[in-house]
Amino acid sequence: MTRISMLTTTEAATRLNVSKRTLIRWRQSIPIIGPPPIRIGNSIMYAEQDVNGWILTQREKGKA
């Protein structure tokens, strides 16, 4: 089984160069902005590959 590297909200926000609060607002918006969050128990996590992929899509659109 392949291990998926996960990031906390704080780690993902740092990687995206936004505040933790901004990432939380993105997650709560409809539709969701940013990489898809994953609930694990009581925690919200982000797959590192999803965060990196989202960054690349923004660069391609000229938004990053």
C-alpha cells in the first residue's frame, strides 16, 4: 500500500503562503477554494500531493 504524505492545516497554509484563517475560509466556502480537505477523525488534513497539484493549477492559470 502506498503511503500518502499528509499536511495539517497550518502546514498546508504555510506551503500555500496564506494564513491558516484564509485556508479555513477557503475550506468553508461553497464551492471549496483550494486543495480538497480530508477529515481524519476530528482533524482536517490535506494530502501533500493535492496541495502541490493545486499550486501547479494556479500557476498554469496565471494566479500564483
